[in-house]
Amino acid sequence: MKRHLLVAVVLLLPSVALASESTAIKRSMAEELLTLTDSENALSSVRDQMIKMLEGQAKAMDLSEEEQASMVKRQQKMFDLVFEELSWKNLKKDYIDIYAAVYTQEELSGLLTFFRSPIGQSFTKKSPELMARMMEVVQKRTQRLTPRLMALIEDEEAEADKEEEEGEPE
């Protein structure tokens, strides 16, 4: 029995070494892909766009300039905390792990070929503008929606107050 176990271990060692080597290659490829796609700057760009969207939402609300500034400042503090935790420094290893787990070595190779190409580089360079334009659309729609959401909240609060008053004995 011990001999069979020893034979099995000896036979499996090369496949474990190959799997480990394959994982290291995939991780290296994933890291290069994240670099080529400028993922670090994309993450930073998302943060900036979210702050602009917040400012737009604050303007859409029926608030004074002082209240708007206060709201944006409070929300920016929350975003600073969130984005500190979700910084590139903290996420990079996780992103590499995810890319290496999701994509095969062949798929990573194809993606690298694309993103190394002029068209792939153009895609990467234009992505921030693309995202900014998309965020503008979302911001405009959110601004139109904000007054309706505020009215809904006010109606719900009034309804809750009414139910509370009706439930109180006189």
C-alpha cells in the first residue's frame, strides 16, 4: 500500500509543478493585461466621475449652495474612505488572481495580442472618455430622477407620520 502511495506521489509531482508553472504564467499575463488596459488609472477615473456625479445630484436637489457643498463634502469623506480600501494598491493582487482564474492561458494570450495592437491601445486610451460620456448620461438621468425620489421619500415619511398619529390613543 505504501508503495502504491509513493508511486502515485511521484507520478503526480510533475503535474503539480506544471500547474504551478501554468498559474505563474497566467498571473504574469494577467498582470501585463491589467497594465496594458491601464486599470489603475481607470479605477482612479471612476472615483473622479463618481464625485462629479455626486455634485450633479446635489445641484438637482432643492438645497442651498451651502447645503449642497456640505452634502458633497460629507459624501466625499465617505468616498475617500471607500476608495482608500478599494485603492489599486489593495486591489491589484486580487484583480490578478481573478483574471488568472477566469481566463485560460490561451484567452489571456489573445487579449494581450489585442491590447498590444494599435486598436487595443486606442481602445484603452479612449476608455476614459467613453466612461465619462456614459457617466454624463447617467448623471442627467439621475438629476431628472432625484426630485421624484425626494418626493417619494417625503410621501413615505408623511404616510408613516400619519399612521403613527392614527395609532396613538387620545
